[in-house]
Amino acid sequence: MKILVTGGAGFIGSAVVRYLIGETEHQVLNIDALTYAGNLESIPCSDSPRYLFRQIDIRDQSALEQAFNDFLPDAVMHLAAESHVDRSIDGPADFIQTNIVGTYNLLEVARRYWQSLDPEQKAGFRFHHISTDEVYGDLGPEGLFTETTAYEPSSPYSASKASSDHLVRAWLRTYGLPTVVTNCSNNYGPYHFPEKLIPLMILNALAGKPLPVYGDGTQVRDWLYVEDHARALVKVVTEGVVGETYNIGGHNERRNIDVVHTICDILEDLAPDNRHSRAGGNPGGFASLIAHVTDRPGHDVRYAIDAGKIERELGWVPQETFESGIRKTVAWYLANETWWRRVQDGSYQGQRLGVIG
């Protein structure tokens, strides 16, 4: 297949591109605006003859149209989005423009392109929209999100993603565009932009800086290793049923504070000398760097995914446990300092955002 991937230089998008090029025979056109979180160095397979890249903002409808007409895709995997909750609290406008208006532009270009195909090509075309479990809002202490859970987004980010989900489903219902939607739990793994919880904790610990934990750290997230997610997404775009939604989760619920302690424990094992050289030989170890900070506004207490449908219908299950995946992740950051140093040398300053005023 010829698969057009939007946001393919981002964290999840680059994992999808690496999987498509490394583990399949599909051709890939990666479209990315290369904003602060887009990094072509996350795609070491970019010299493949099956890989193409164009720097395009999905808010530019004419550029999208040209890309469709030149590449002639069989499927679209739409991952391009502003994705950081804290940034959405600090500045929601970009989230509205990219996640809502950008998705509208992409849907319209895809619809016109799809309508120009012959009947066999039209039947095989897929528009796969990749979304988040945050559209469902705060789960509470019990239960799991399912594909029929009502939407109750809490942040500007999750509200913008909920809106884009609704647009995608409307383009199927109204125009017949063959769409499929996935909603995933929190991803982690290699090449993660260092403002998100796990990479921020790893890199701050290595630098001997405080490890900022919102509130009491008892917020619960279901953690999904990004390479497991990439496998799931490719399975959905190639085997998923038009009109269906598939929730993708890692079956790994953890409190934020426990995630941070796990990272500290792994660093004690994998980088014991670092504690002495950069953290001043603090006898308390990396865990002594944990600092509780003011909680962010509207912080959801718990997310957890029921991923039973994708297992039953498409045969996907995660290969990594949280224990195996987080250890691989910490080891990757220890072995790839060049990558994250170059990210840090850019606009990112390592701060946690989200507290208004």
C-alpha cells in the first residue's frame, strides 16, 4: 500500500514510520510541519526508497491537495496534532487551528481525492484518524473506557481532539468517506519529546534537577509502549472495519508517583555513577529529587482503556509490560544522549507548563 502519514516526525508518528519502513513493504509519504516536537532525526530509516517526506502544515489545504495528487495514497494515517495538555492550557489557539481546522482540511482533501478514484480503489481506501483516551474525560476510581464511553473532555487539548473525532465520523456518515478511529492511552518509549512526564523525569534525574510531580502524584494512567502502539495502528489501517472505533491500551495502569519512583529505581541500577557525578552524590539517590508542585487546572484523576475489542477482532495485544517497556525506555535515553541533547538545544527548556497565572 501507499500510506500517507501526517505528523510522521512526531513521537507516535515516527514510530509508525519506522515500523512501516522496517517491518512491512508499504510505501510512506510523511507529511509534517516540523513544529517544536517534529524531529526528522527520529526517523533513521529515511534513506529507504520507500520513504518520502514533505514539510507541509495540515492547515495548508492546497499543499495537502498537491501531496495527494502526487503520491496517490491508498490510505491516510492522521497523527498530526498539537498534543501536550499543558501547552493547550497555556495557549489553546494552536490546538484549535491544528487539531480541528487542520483535520477539517485533511478530510476535505481526502474526500475530494477519494471521490476521484475508480470503484475498486474507492472501496479499498481508508482514512485512519488517531486520537486519545483523553476525549473521554475523567474515569473515576473504577471501570474502563470502552469504544462507547461518552465524551467528556476536560482540557483544551482533549476538547480539540474530541472535535476532530466527531468531524471524522461525520465525514463517513455524511459523505461516505471510509474512516476508522482509534483512541489510545498514554504512550512512552524512544524518541519521546522531553516535556512529557517519562522523558522529563529521566533527563531531569540525569541532570540532578528536581522531578516535578503534579499534586500528590496519585493520578492514574494506562501506559502503552509506543512500538506496540505502532503495530496496532498499522493493523487497524490494513485490517480494521470502516466506521469502527478501536481503543488501544497497554493494560498497564500506574500512578504517576509510582512511575517516577520506577524510573528512579531503574536509573539507580543502570546509571549509578551518574548520581554521584551530577546529583552531588546525594545519599538519597534519584528519588530524593522528587518535588511535588501545584496541580494543573482540570487535571483528570484516572484514565484506563479496555482494549478487548482490538484483541478480539484484530488479534492485537501489547508485547511489552510496563516493567519491560520502561526499562527499555530508560536504557534508550542513556544510549542516545546525542538525540536528546539536540532537542534540548532548541526551543524546549524542560519546563512543566499548565499552571495559569
